[in-house]
Amino acid sequence: MNWPIEELYLAIEPLIPAFRAQVLPSIDSTNTELMRRSKDGITGPLLLIAEEQTAGKGRLGRTWIARPGESLTFSIGLNVSAPDWSGFSLAVGLGILNALDPLRQYGIALKWPNDLWVGPVSSARKLGGILIESTLTSNPNHSPECERYCVIGVGINLVAPTGVDLKRVAVGLCEIEPHSTAGSILLKVVPYIVQNVLRFEGAGFAAFVSEYASCDILLGQQVSMSNGVVGRACGVNPRGELIIQTHSGVSIVASDEVSLVGMG
């Protein structure tokens, strides 16, 4: 595969000095690898790309299998300082969406808290996902609560995966943008993610609330949570928490599994 490493370096290094990128032919999980390295004190800014993932990690312990040429999988390790981490994955998701669909012509939307779907909502299919892991840093200039080494894992389908057990058929980016390649999409997406991370550091998720509302696929829909809450999704608050109007009042959800009622 051809990877635009030099172009990525030129785009990112002015924003994040000492930025590096590395391509691995095969790895269990790019997130797992960066977290392993962090335990050895290796926490410099790094983009780790895998042509194949054999044990990629999804949310809630799910597996994301990435076969060569069928998906784009990578992780970005960054030292991030923020007084409030709420909504971080949503800000990252907005960066990816703006890179992939800047004119909003493909119907790509965000599903709280960390998925990219292609609509319309009645037949929406999953395009990609985000998994963020972190660990405390030892930077003496920041309080432990503020700065963390964050690993931002991203998986984007180039073609719809087959041979896997999914609640609904997924979608590949090549269905809506036929000339997409892993390298071209990587070059689009990574700078947008980095820009949103830097923006999040300065202003938190409150800076993204109105933008998120414009591409929130759950907004106004009947949803059910894995904790039993059922109601109408009313968007997210400035902390990135999901607001649900139920028969008994408003429920604020910080972390849970959400499904569209009747769709899974």
C-alpha cells in the first residue's frame, strides 16, 4: 500500500512538533500497541497505521477485524491537556466527519458516543468507529487530572465487511466515494482530528455543541439504553452527555450503549 507519510508530516508537524508516523504490516491492535509502549514511557506524538489488525478493539470489548485493503485502521497517540474530558470522542468524531463529508453530500452522521453512520436514519449503516484510551502522564508541569496520554483509535470501512456477525449491514466508504483508498482517506482525516484535539484542549466540548447537533443521527429519535432508559433523544449538552426525554422526565446519560428503537 502507498501511504502519504511525508504529506502527513508536513501537515501535522507545524501543529505538533516531534510528530512521527509508522506503518506496520500487521498488528493485533494499534491501540493496544500504543498503550503497551506508553507503559515503557514511550509517549511521544505518533500516528500508528496498521495494514492488518488481527485483534482490533471496539467499544465494550468488541473486536474490529481489519483485512488489508478493506478498511483503514490507525491510532494517534498524543499528550492532551484538558480540565474536562467529557465529549472528547464526539469532538474527534466531528473531525472525521468534516474530513470525509465536508459538504454534507454523503449523509454521513454521528451516532453517540463514538460511531459514524451513513443515513437516512431509517436504514442507517455503520461506516466507522472511534475508541479512545488513555493513561496518566508524568509531566511535572500539569496536574494529573489535566494531562493524559491519549490513544485515539479509528476504524473506517473502505468496503462493507463480510463474514462477521453484525446487527445490521455495514457500509464501506467506496460505496459513496468510489475512488477512496486507505492512503487518501488517512491524509484527509488525520489533520482534522489533530485540529479538533487542539481545539478541545482550549475550549472543551462546549465549542462543538452546535456543530454536533447538525449531524446527530439520534436527534429526535426514539432510543433505548442498555440500562433500560427509553425515550426521545434531545441532543447532547455542553459536556457531551446524551439528553433523553422520558415519560418521567429528562435523563442525562454520560456513558452507555444506545440503540434506535426497533432497529438495534
